[in-house]
Amino acid sequence: MIEGINVLSLRDNVSGIQLALQRAGIIVNKYFATENDLSVRRIALKNFPNTIYLGETDELEQKLHKLPKIHLLCGSRLATTFENRGKYFYFDHPKSYDFFLFLRLRSILKPNYFFLESQRLRPPTILRYVSDFIGRRYRKINSSLVSAQNKTRYFWTDLPVRGKPEDKGLKLKDILIKDDSRYDYLISKYQENRLMNYEKQGRSLWVNSSKWWDDKARPATAVDTCFQDCLQDHDCKRKFSPVEYERLQNFPDDYSKVNGLKARKRRGAIGQSVTVDIAAHFFKYIPPVIETEEDLFLLLVFLLVLMVIIIIII
């Protein structure tokens, strides 16, 4: 038996997976990760300094022989490599490398469990193909259950998960900052005029306006434009603050606060992470004790010895 699990997370981003494991009460022995963005790594290392980075994903296969038994294999946004801004990258495209690397690692490392998260895939038929490759049906869950945003994501796992997370009933107004620091995120006059022109055309983009405060916000994403994350906040038109993005994604306040990292980069890093409490819902179903191959061998030896003793007694 082991006291903690070993985890390998591909495209780990800001280590939302690690935070979700912590919230689910799972003890982690060693946490290995790949992440190409060095500034994003800084956020993860600030919060989880024991994270072991294995370099970029294309270097990983050369280091597999150094890894211990991996009990949980995770991947985030790997299947999105098939689609980029409307241009479909199908399975023979180089950008699909990470997804097929995930499948190869699952075959080579033989983890006890795996967890894969992806945003909306287009065209929809790719969902079926991805599920066929993985050998599991996807689960479609909206982060609105645990946060103040509408963010639908797809998940594949072999964990014995039941149901969906309980609805916390969070609204946009619950995560907004109330102090004067909100004025630090005002949009430019140029951006405001562009939005006003859209409104004149009957194409209102102020979905995060005051009339929506009793509802959900747009999804927090890595896309940082005035059209994606603008907010009509009473007397000002502004962008979400990094802290508000952290709250939308179930991170603690100032989780992404690192010296020299601008608000735009912080929002982007948090926005492309997995919603923490959604992942934590999955990880709650990891058994409290995961048996290794050595444990099973010792158990088998014990049973054989016990059978011999019983035969001798009889």
C-alpha cells in the first residue's frame, strides 16, 4: 500500500489539477508536469513548489524510464489541438501530437486512472472520434454548477464518478470586487467606441452588464479581448480583474499574483485552466488506497502461504 499517489499532468498550466486533488483530500507523493509557458510555470511553482517539471511535451518520452509508478495521468486541453480558430486540425496534423502522446503514455505507464479535459470541439463528430480513441464516453459538465460562469467542458475518465457536482448557486455579483481597485481595469476609449458601435447595430456585447449580475458571466478563457471579458460595472466599463477571474475558476484570491506578471497574462493563465471544483468532483472518487503491483504480489504470496497452512492443518 502507498501513502500518496504519483501524478503526471500534461499541459499542466497553473496546476489547477494539483489544487483540485488537494481539495478532494487526495495525498500526492510526487507531482510531475509538462508546461511550455515559463511564466505560467511561475504561478504553479509559487503555489506548489514541489512540482517536478519534465520539460516540454515533445521531450517527455525520453524521460519515461526515470519515472516511478504513475497512479493518475491527467491532460488538459489536449483534444483542442484538433481545432484552432475555426481551422480544423484533424488527427494527422502535427498539433494533435499532445493528444496521441497522452494515449501512448496511458498505454506505456498503465496508470491506475486517467483524467482528460477539453473545451468544446468542432465539428461535433470529433467528440465521437476522440471518445473512440480513448475508449470512454465523454461527460459534459457546465462550470456554472460550481462557479459564477457559463463554461461547458468535456471530460473523459475511468474514475468511478457518479453524478455531477452540487449546484452552489453562485452569481456574477458574488465574485465582483467592490473596492476602488476595479478602476485599474478600465477599457480604453477606443474599445468602448467599438462596443458602442456594435450596440447601435443591435449586437449588444455587454453580456456581463449589471442586468446579468443575478446570472452567470461569460466563460473565463485565455482569450483577452474587450469582447470576451468586458464588464459594465455601474459607473465604469472595465475588464475583469485577475482576482475575479480566479474566483470564476475557483482559485484562491491572488493565486496568480507573481512579481512582474501583468493582469492580462494572469487572466489568460487562469482562464485556460480547468475549473478547480469540477476537477475536484472527479478526484473525490479516487480510492483512499491505490494498490501497486508490488502490493498485489505480496497479497498473492500471503494467500498462497495461508492456503498451504490450512492444507497442512487439515
